[in-house]
Amino acid sequence: MKKEPLLYSLSPFDPAGHRFKVQLSIQRPDPKGQELTLPAWIPGSYLIRDFSRQVQTLRAACKGKAVAMRKTGNHSWQCAPCQGPLVVEYLVYAWDLSVRGAHFDESHAFFNGASVFLSVTGQTHEPCLVRLNPPPHVRGWKVYTSLPAAHNHPEAARHHGFGVYLAPDYDALIDHPIEMGTPQVARFKAHGAEHEMVFTGVLPNLDLERIARDTQKICAAQIALFEPISKKAPFLDSAERYVFMTMVTGDGYGGLEHRASTALMAARQDLPSLDAEPGEGYQTFLGLVSHEYFHTWNVKRIKPAAFSPYDLSRENHTRLLWVFEGFTSYYDDLMLLRSGVIKPDDYLRMLGKVISTVHRSAGRHKQSIADSSFDAWTRYYKQDENSPNAIVSYYTKGSLVALGLDIVIRQGSQGAYSLDDVMRLLWERYGRDFYTGGGKGIAERSMTRLIREATGVDVADFIARHVDGCEDVPLARLLPLQGIAMAWKPASGIPALDVRTRSVNGETHIATVYEGGAAHAGGLSAADVIVAVDGLRVAEPASLDKLLARHKAGDKVLVHVFRRDELRAFTVTLAAPAASECRLSYAG
Ligand code: ZN
């Protein structure tokens, strides 16, 4: 009997109501009754998101007759037995302008498969055809995705057209997000491999050529890092090209990695215009581009065993996110430097900022980055006003651990090896054949062994202290070994309340009270609205700074706040401005 692949047909049919219509045809459903599920989360973003909340009017039919369905869990449905073929139809509400969900209006459509495509239990390894239909009453839209067209299908999509695409299995189906519309597009090749950059959103005078030129250098440098001889781009195992899909908004920032593409959010002012030299925000954007591209190797193919395969119905715990996010965060800015798109002084400024950020939080002495990795689902992804006091980021501290390891390896091997050699070993052993060879991930607690194998250097003590333990990476000792001097300076000369504030409608709200600081000792709390200092009105945070600047450390000030609706007064002894800013420079 000829095997018929699963067929998903998606129509963006209601732009004003932001709804997709999806029809799923299953030729050979489970005769005992087909189960259908939707992922509870999307790989790369470690939070239960319950995409099933946006599914509407789900119904099933077999040979024209309705098939009963019932909900069996938050993300699962059970169909009554039938002898196939089974056709399932539903609507998906798509009004989430993020890299994780689905978004559709008259200007464009974007979606991740995890939020729109039901998984057919028992057939997740079967090929999936995807028929993309154009929206009604709109002309000129094109399709941008790394998902390959179904070349042998009679209705195969032509270049960037609507029509039929093909995923080898469900895991691939939900790993190629799709953008439809009329975006601005740039193209380039890196070591012969096609790359495409797609910008959605109103963005006049965008300097596409400059972005393509800089991104090309970053991609070429990363390919050469992992494949110094063949220079083969990693995504050619799954796609014909790599696609950067960027949604441009007023203040967006973020990205989500996929095997042959990435979805990004960027702030309009961070992108270069034809009329002006770009500012530091452009380096931030290039850092994000570099970060997500590095994930093409590190986490999309080199993976923890806990993600091989993913269990999409529940949280997947690993203590290794410091490798996948921390190492990636180390290499993102470093590759900007190595590819020449930023200067050494820019790199030191960016690195100094990360060191300052990590050192500002007392949480770094309470939680290890291995524990932070494990608890990503409940702590890093569910941050609140006390998070800086309670948790550490496996991104930022993880990047400092990567930097520390890189220096320790270079020192321990007299310059013969570096962290690059560790990345290449991980790539050759776990990554290169991940999608073509069965896909095995890195076991928990095996990094010490793998680093020793790649470089001959024993980092067991370093891992025990700085990864499984809460000790700071000794950068004041390590950086000078690489010719970099480190100094700490106060961010300003103003005596401190030791709070993080937020400006809300012209008022100063306390976002975080730093543990052990002046405000903590004086009784101030997060969410307090500061209205006066020594009887003088506080409006914006800048007005608070002006009042505090008239004092010196050790002075007592009377701080009036609204806590809920109640006026309260606290006496706070101002602290000396902390030496909280790390400045790096090339020694000598
Ligand atoms: Zn990342």
C-alpha cells in the first residue's frame, strides 16, 4: 500500500480576526481512535505556553461523517475510532507578536508550527506535507521560510511562492517558522551557502546592504570556526538556505533559534539607516544575529541528551543550559570581534557590561548556573522583583564561565588549545550528524570529561567551583593573562539607595530592592512609589537622582512612598556609590 504523508493545509483567512484555518488529513489514523496533541512549549524557550489555548472549533470527519472528539488533557484530544482517512479542521487565533507564537493581520502573517500544527500520535516520524494558501483579497504576498518545497509534488511551491512544502517529520515541521507578506529582503552567500534576511514592519531607509555585508562576515567566521577544512554550512542537512526573519517594532528585542532559520525581534532605532552612521544599538542587533546563528550548531544540533528527543508535553530538565546559552552568549560578541564587524575597544566595552551585570546581583552567590539551568522553567523564565537577589543567569554568568574556561584551557595547554577545540569536538561527536544519523545528545555531567578529551586540560576544579558551585569566575586573575586589565568604578558619584527604579507615567517605582543595601536596611520595598525625599517632590527617576546628588554617603534621608494607597515614611542611610561598573582595557 502506498504510504500517504500527513497533509497540513493552512489558510490565513481572517486578517481582522487574526485567524488561521488549518485542515489536517490523516490517511491512516489509529483504528482504535486517533490521539492529537499540540506542544505545551516551543524548543528554545523554556516555559510552558499552552498553545492549545488558541485552538478554536476543532472537529474531525471521516468520509463525510463527523467523528466525535474529546479533550483528554491540556494539550491533547482523542478522536473516536474510524477506518480513515480522518480530516481534522480547526482555527488558530494568531495575535501574539513574539518570536514564539503566531501573528496575522492585513500586513503580514508569521507563525511557528508549534502553535498551529497538531501532532498525530504514532506518526510523528512520518513526512508532513504543508500546503500554504494565500490570504483572500491580498495580492503580492510571498512566503519566506527555510522549510524546503515539496519538489516532487505536483503543487510544489515555486521560489517564495504559495503551494506545497515538505518536512521529513513533525520535529522538523515545527522547526521552520514561516513568514508571509511583502518584507524587505537582503541576500548573501557565506562559503557558498545561501542566506536570506527578511525584515517585516515599517522601516524606511533601511541600509540592507550594510546589514547583509556585516552578517555575511559573522556567518562566514562561524562556519570556519566549526568546519575549518570543509567550510560546510550546518543547515544544508535540512534546508537550501538559512533565513533570518526579523520583526521590527518600537522597542523589540529577542530571538528564537531554529535548525535553518531564526525569528528575531528588533527595535527600529537599532537598525542602520542609509542616512546616518549606526550607533551602539546596531552592535546589539548584530550580537543577537550572531547569537542565534551560533545556535545553528550549539543547541540545534549539539544538544543535551535531555532534548534528544524533546518531550513537547512537559518541561524538559537539563543542568547544561550554561553550555548551550552561556557558551553561545560568549561566542556571540566574540565572533563580532573575530569577523571584524566591531573593534577591540567595542568588544571590551560589551564584555565589561556583562561582567557588571553579573556582579550586580546577589543571586549569583545563592544559585549555581547548573541549578539555574535546571530551574529555567520556574525561575529564569518566571522572573519577579526579587530575582536579582535570588537567581543567576545561565546566559550572562555562563558566558563568563566560557571566557574563564577559554583562558584556563589556553594557559593549561601553553596556547595549543582553546574553547574552540571543545566546540569542534562537540560538533564532530554530537552535532554534525544529528539530523542524519540518529541524534544523540550530551549526557549531564560529562563536560569535564569532554573538555579534557578535546584539550588535555583538567577543568574539574573550575567546574566544581564556578558551574556546580556559586563562586565568581576569577576574572581579575585570568584576564591579565590575556593582556586585559580590569578595574571597577562607581557608575556615578551619587550616593545610593541601592534600588532599581522604573519610570511609570512620570512616577518613580521601585522595581527591585537590592539585598543588603541602603533601601533594604531602611525598609523600602519593591513596588513602592517614591513621592518625596526630605519633603521635596520626586517625579521621574531623574528627579530622584537630583535630590540624592545633594547628599553624601552616610546621610540620613526621609523617604516618602505610596505603598498600595497608603503614604509611608522611611528613614534611609545613604550608601557610598558602589564600584559597580567594570572597565576593561588592553594592558601595556
Ligand atoms: Zn540563545
